[in-house]
Amino acid sequence: MSMIEDGATNWGNGGPRPAAEGFDIEARSKSIYEWVRQVRGGVLGGAFTVERHLSAAIVYFMLGDRLERDDVQSAFDEGLLTPLSFERRINVAMLIAPHFLSDDEVKALKGDLNALRTIRNSMAHKPFWFHPELNDKDQVFNLVPMIQRGKAPIALTSAFTHQLNGQIAGLIDRTATLAATVAKREKR
């Protein structure tokens, strides 16, 4: 099994096909490559913000009013929080969330955070490739950027990224609210 290079084209068994008349495959691939870089940056930036909110909820829950002591927070960050992966921060936050959210809210938050984790990991660690779309003359008329998410390939379409942006924005709001709620209740 060979590695897919970032931005490679998966032509399938038929090999490269002729481009449709008037379709500049090189210009299209460069344009898509830049767009995918922006999408990746947005997903990674959004996931980082969610991760910061989860970290804040963990810190407030664990330290409470001791948060005001810089030495305590530094020791906590260095010894316990910093080594946590995104997945582990999610797991720890999901132990805290039931104290502040309903069962349905916890279940929904956990599912949405895990979905973000998988797409974040794909964006950070997996290459994308172009899937050529063919017209009825077996000519390439479009290139669709694809990425592996778990075991399934996902088309990075405008509709998909629009939906993903909405999900990330919702998670940013929900995790910020969780962190603020934990902070209010844990300060004495």
C-alpha cells in the first residue's frame, strides 16, 4: 500500500483521463489545494478553541478557588493537563460534564466532540487527494478533494465544510458555556 501524497489525484484503474475542453486541470487543482489548506486551518483552529474550553472546564473543576494561586495552576498544567491529548481532554471533560449538564446534553456533547476529534485528526494527519469527476464522454470535468475520516473517504465539498463550520461553532459555544458554568460553581 503506497502513501497518497497530499493533493495527489486518484484516477482509479483507468488511469488519467483527458480533461474536458476548456477545463484547466492544473489551475483547478492549485485553487482547490489552497481552499483545502484554508479548510484545514479552520478545522484545526476551531478544534484548538474547543480544546482550550475543555481545558478551562477541567482546571476550574479540579482547582476551584485554588486557581488564583499561580503556583498551583502551573503545577497542575505542567504535571496533569499539558500531557493530555485532545481525546483524553474530551474523556476527562465528559467525567465533569454530568455535574453541570443534563444526560441528553452530555450524550450530545460527547458525540459531537468525538466527531470533531476524528475530523480534526484527519485534517491534521491524513493527506487529501483529488477524485476526478467524469462527464458522459469519459473526460474529467471536475476534481473533488477527498480526505480519509476513519475508514471512510469524505468529499470536502462546500456543503460539507459549511455544515462542519456550523458544528464547530456550536461546539465552541457549548464548551465555552460549560467552562463558564464550571468556573461559577467551583469558585467559592
